[in-house]
Amino acid sequence: MNKGRIPQELFDQVIAQSDIVDVVSDYVQLTKAGKNYKGLCPFHGENTPSFVVSPDKGIYKCFGCGEGGNVISFISQLEAISYPQAILKLAQRAGIQTDLVASLSQSTQNSKYKNEYDLLEFSKGFYHYYLNHTKEGKIALEYLTKRGMSAEMIEQFGIGLSPSYSDALVKTLANNQFSLPQATQLGLLNEHNGQYYDRFKSRIMFPIFDKVGKVVGFSGRVFLEGDTHLGKYVNSPESPLFQKGKLIYNLHEAKLAIRRHNRVLLFEGFLDVISAVEAGISESVATMGTAFTEDHGRELRRLTDHIIICYDGDKAGLAAANKAIPILMSQNFIVSVVEIPSKMDPDEFIKTNGAEAFSKLVDQAIPAIDYQYRYIKRQFNLEFVSHRDQFKRAIYHLAYSLQSPTLQELILKKLAQDISIGEQSILQEFASGKSQVYKNTNINNNKNEMSQMRRHHLRDTKYDRSEKMLIHYMLKDRRVALQVEKELNGYLNDPTRRNIVLYILDYYTVHETMNLQYFLNWIDEALVKPITDIIFECETLPPLTNDNVIRDLILVVKEYVYKAQMEQLKKQISEATLDHEKLELLGKVNQLKQQFGK
């Protein structure tokens, strides 16, 4: 994210005309709480307000999930858009119309593909108009109505119709000065012997949007009897804009609901998504007819850590869900699975049983581990001894993949019950069969967990508090920053806070006083949240009236840094095998003692 390309003049205008309380109130119901405002956090589900907005400082902080930042980062995080796009959105909201806004608008539209985006957006409008204003469109609308699709959903999802005659789109594009070869490259047209014709003839058209709401392709579905020989669906071909392995259908519309409910329903097809949205479940998305990928997971992980898989109830859908679970769990999602009965797809189930029945089915979603166990069990006939042994090995493999010893034991006890074998026999056999690789993996995981616990404990120490207080006072007073630079050379033991200090020192090389809003725009995006945490945590500290306070804080930090570095050197000395290495390290010990006056 390149914040540096945002002109200072535009940034100042956006901040000045974007009152954070007004902006946040577009998404959150806020109530006055002293000098601040509180509300339910839009980034995670909660019943008790823990989301605080400070109009004086122009920042927000959730004390539940930890999200924080300024008005620009609020829009960027909530809308899942880039920092420049958030600036542009706020500028447009405030009615700022300058050359700087026009320039930013052009740059955020990815000018490399501007012609392609314009062509696709125009085509969407053409198809949508044809559906709603022609005789052919009336027949298609009747078909959609019989399928249970409302006019509201048709409008919301931009659904259209491609004409039955093959040159309608060709003529319309040509009359509006669009490139026919480019339309062919995007998969809207086919070309034969120099003649162009509509690739999506006589199909209901579903536009496909990227995560920021730009049209990147289409999926066309037949609706007239006898047309299925060409395939029920035709999708846009792969292109730089249309990449099925990365696209998530309806993400641009669903992301706010995903944030609000802290979950996402993952479907296989877009008709399932449309039905789910009409049933009142707005946090619904789908992959584009392809298996779930790590790219899909990374995109959704920005919004939530809870995924409910809702694939078709047939054999292929069950297998696809089982295949998606390991990918999701490897990205630290909490995963559950909805089992659609009677081999229906979700769209069919909703149309047949109604929205309330589907909501109940979602509420009864099965935890991923239980689903995997059931799925494996269905593959075997446990009446046969050989099948029991194969089933047992398959469950061992599943248990090996689990990091929790408790879950392992529970799943193995269930296995023992299902194949009528003593629990101790199963547990002992499983334990004896663990590979060294698996054991080493657990050891490494335990080491990482212990390291994380030590870092967590560090947060509660006197030293930890001293670092935060120093940063608080550095933000208030340039003289404090210069004193920290002189006494500590900007060095703090915590790497995140060390980076914050370095940014503060850099800032003061060109500014006499701190402008918090500009500073938050200027620093690395990853530091916005931790610095917001510090600002709110130290909010009640008294004004600095005595230089001794800063001196005492610096002494605490110095002592900790000295001990931490000395401990590291002693460890290196104990591990050194060559004499010259030990001598070099002993020299560093003496230098460290001199540096800290020991």
C-alpha cells in the first residue's frame, strides 16, 4: 500500500472534512460517553459496546477485538479497500472536487485496465437493460420469477439477458466506440473470419464483480428448453481481470455483513448466494465454480476467522467440503459445515423449505472435525473387518493432523466405539505409530507457543508499561523524543514499538510539533493499530510537568535492554565452539557494560 503518493494537500482536506464521529456513524450507532463515543464494534460481533471513538484525537479503538486507527484506516479496514481507495471514498463523501481527487480517482481505477473495466461495465448495463425493457427480456424475467428470484435481487446483483440474435452487443459496442477485438479478448464476443458475434447468445447474464465492485466478467445461464447442448453455464475466460482461483462472488457486497456477524457462508454457486441473501443471510459468498484455494482463504481471513461451508448435498459437494477444510484450518479459520439433506443444493433447499428452515440448518452447522470424521466413516462399510481396519487408519491420519491432544483422544475414543475395539488398544496403537516428523512438529509448535506466552507476559511488566509511556510523551513533546534518541538511541526491546519510535524521530526531523492525523497517515499501515492502542491506553496519564518522569522511564527501559542483550550474549558464548568466537563475544560483553555504565 503506497501511502506516499497521497498529496499532503488532499490528505489535509479529507481529514478536515471527514469528522470521524459522522463517518463512523454511517456504519455504527454511537452514543456519547464522556468526551468519547461508544458503540457496538463493526469489526466483530458483540452484545456490549467496546468500540470507542475519540473526536478530539480523531481515532477509534475497539477494546474487544483490538482494531484501531484513524478515519481513513476505518474505511480501509471495514470496506476491505486500499488506503488510497479509502481516501478517495472519503473525498467523494465530503464532496471534495479538485484535480487531486480526479488524479487519485484515475490512479485507483488501475488505469492499465481502464478500457477493459469500462467495456465490461457498459456491457453489464446493456444486458441489464435488455432484460428489463424487451419482449425477450419479459420471457426471461418470467423464468427468473418462477425460480423464486425477486425484482430486488435482480437489481442488486445486476442480472441481465444476452439477446437471441448474435450481433446485438456487437453493434452496440461498435456504436459506442468500444474495441471489438478487446471485447473478444474479454470473452464477450467470438470472432470468425473477421465477423464478430455474441458469445453469450440467449443467456441470463450474471455479472461477476471483484472485491471493490468492479465488473470483471460474466457467467451466462441458459433458460430456454433445448439450449443445454451448449452447456448450462458459460463463463468468461481467464484473463488478468477474471481469475477464478482468486475471485470470490459477492464479496464486494458481503464484506460489511461478514464483519458485523464475524462469519461468512461459503457456497459453490452464485445462485446459492443470491437465494441465501434473499433469505436474509447477507454474509454469503461463493467461489467461481472452482475448488477453494489459499488465495480465497487469505482474502476472507481479512474479514473474519469463522467460515461456514455450505456446499451441495450431493457426493461431489460433500467431497469438496472435506477437501476445503484442511486449507481453511491451515489458515486458522474456525470451520463448520452445513449438511444439505436429500442431495439438494442450497438454492433448491431454500426454494423448497423456506428461509427459516435454512437459517435453522445453518445454526446446526457441524464443526469441521466432526464433519471430517463423518465423511470418512461414510466411505466404509463397517460390517466388513477389512473396512474397519481401513477406516481406523484413515482416522489415525486425521488425528495426526490435529494439534490438540484432547481432540486426538476424543476422536480416537469415538473410533474405538465405532469399530468395537477397546479404547486403550486404540490409544496405545496410535501413540506408538506417531512419526518422528509429527513429534518434532509438535515440539516446534510447543516452542512457538511458549515463545508467544513469554511475549504475552512481557506486556504486563513494568518495562512494557515504561516503553508505552515514553511513546505517549514522545507524541506529545518533541523534546522528549530528542531525549529518548540521545539516551536510548531510539532503541526499544519490543520490535513494533521500536519501529514506532523510529518513525516518531524521523517525523520530528522535519516537524516541530506532532500532527497525529498526518502522522498516522505517514507511518507504515501495520503500525497504526499498535500506536492507537498506546494512545488509548495512556489516555489518562497526566501532562508532563517534571523531567524526572522521563528520566525514570528511560532508566527502566535501559535496565531491561541491558539485561536482555547480556542474556543473549551469554547464550551465544555458551554455544560458541571456537576460541576466537568466544573472545569476540566477551569483547561485546565489555562494550555493553561500558555503554550502560556497569
